[in-house]
Amino acid sequence: MRQITLYGAHGPRLEEPLAMDKTYSIQWRDSRLNLAELAKLRWIEGLDTNSLAKHFKKTPYAIENYYRNIRRLNYKLDGLTEVESEKILLASKNLSRRSRL
């Protein structure tokens, strides 16, 4: 029969009750963008990244990240009709073709 000791590699084991009386402030995250609205403004209305960044009060880098999220979802977003999704998909393909030329 094995005997269990109360000492481990780093000293005695901690046992209940453990209590801490520290207060930490929390930071609320900004609400996420409405991706459907972003997609409409970008690919249907034709706003550029800097204009969208100002509109949504985000950095251009953040807007680019939202574009990637939209692409990952294959432009199928809640809040878009099928027609809007198709327009956005077509416009995004046209923009990517123009940027490659």
C-alpha cells in the first residue's frame, strides 16, 4: 500500500479553502461590425477601405481583417438577400481581377 505525502516537488500542497481578495478591472471589447453592412458598403456602394475605416471608426487594418472573414464565409452573410450576396460575390471577383492587372 502506497502512502501519499502532503509535500510535492515545490513544497506543501495547497488545500481548500483558497481565497483571494483582488479586484481586476475589465475592458469591454468593441462591438463587432455588421459584416453584411460592411459588404454592402464595400462591394455594392463601392467605398474604399479608408472610407470604411472612418465610417466604422476602425483602422484600415481591422477593415482588411473583416474582409478576410467575409471571404471565409464565401460572402454568405446573415442580413443579405441572395441577390445581394450574388452582387457582392461578382463585384469582389471584378475588384480582385482589376487589382491583378
